[in-house]
Amino acid sequence: MNKPLYVAPQSYRQRRLRDAARLLPILAVFLIILPMLWGEAGSDLRSSGQDAIYLFVVWLCVIIAAAVLARRLTPGDTPADEDKG
């Protein structure tokens, strides 16, 4: 009759992993746009070499984070499965 106050730890972890997977593209866009905000106030010149290195490092980190999240999520872990429980 009464639902338990706490969720099972495994279910809670899977939900947080799904949340992290949903937020990863938003974080990636923010990190990719971030170099546009950098620079000296008195000059319009930028170092494109450093920006390119930064973008490739961010890109690599996003790929690694996505791979780790995808590996840790279980295959049958969809929002439709939550409604059944």
C-alpha cells in the first residue's frame, strides 16, 4: 500500500547515470563555446593554435565520458521500464 521512502541504491545510481548522460551534451556545448569568451580586452587577435588544442582535448574528454556512461548504463534501463515497477 505505502511506497517505500527510499529507492534501491542500484536504481538510484542508474537514474543518476541517465541524468549525467542527458547533461553531457549540454556540458560539451558549453565547454566548446567557452573559448569564445576568453581573450584580452584590448585586442581582437586570438591564438587559434591553443584554441584548437583545447577543442580537441574537450572533444576527447566528451567521447571518453560518453563511453564510460554508456558502458555503466544497463541495456534494459529505459524510462518505460520504470513505469512497470
